Amino acid sequence: MTEALAQFFLDWGYWGLFLAAFAAGSILPLGSEAVFVVLLGTGLDPAGCLAAATAGNTLGGMSCYWIGRMGKTEWIEKLGVGEAKLEKAKRFLGGRGALMAFFAFLPALGEAIAIVLGLMRANLALTAGAMCAGKFARYFVLWLSYAWAAAAFA
């Protein structure tokens, strides 16, 4: 992440975190974890950071779901999600359905999971709910790790 982009996210606080998390949840190669931790370090409310990051990352993940739902495999491949990654996601899902969206937080496989769920026309509400739970769990663990490290090294 360039210094100017990082500064933008930090200057915008919760909204910057929301945007970073949205981009990270979509097909864009961006990590929101650093923005999350730095904003916690600046003293922003952890609940606000959790809410902004979870909402942004979930909506970013759901954008992948909608890309899959459109069913245009040539678009999917142009966006950098190749057939091999989609096949790996299909094997991971194994026909289990929308609740597997919980695992859309996984690096390198998460967007493919969301796209495949869209291709499968998985239940929208279940997909969104499970995805939100997984994204929240990831940021919650990150916050706990940050709080533990801050307390241990204070």
C-alpha cells in the first residue's frame, strides 16, 4: 500500500477503514488489517472499528457474490480469479451452500468462495449473514490480538 493511500485511509478514520475493508473484501488486492490496527492505535473506539471493518469487508465480499451471480465467467477471469481458484473454491464448498460464506475471510480463497456462491445462486440472506459473521470473527480476533499485545508491551 502506498504511503499516500495509507494516509488517506487514516485521515478518514472509520470511513477510511470502511473503504479499506470494502476494497480488501472485493477483488482488489488490498489488506485492511494494517489500517484496522493503526486506527486502533490512534485511539479510535474498538467497537466503531469493528463495525466499520466488518460492514466494509462484508459489502466488498458481497460484491464478489454479485459478480458470480451475473455468471459471466470471462469477466471473472479478467478480474484475476482464474478457473483453478474457482475449482478449488468449489471443492472447498463441496455443495454445502450459503453458510460456507463464513469462510470468505480466508486469504487468497475468500473472493473465489463468494463468487462460487453467487454462481450457485446461494441464498442471499444466508450468504450475507454467514459472511458477516466470518468477517466479524476475523476482525474481532485481530482486535483481541492487538489488545493483548498492547497490554503485554505497555
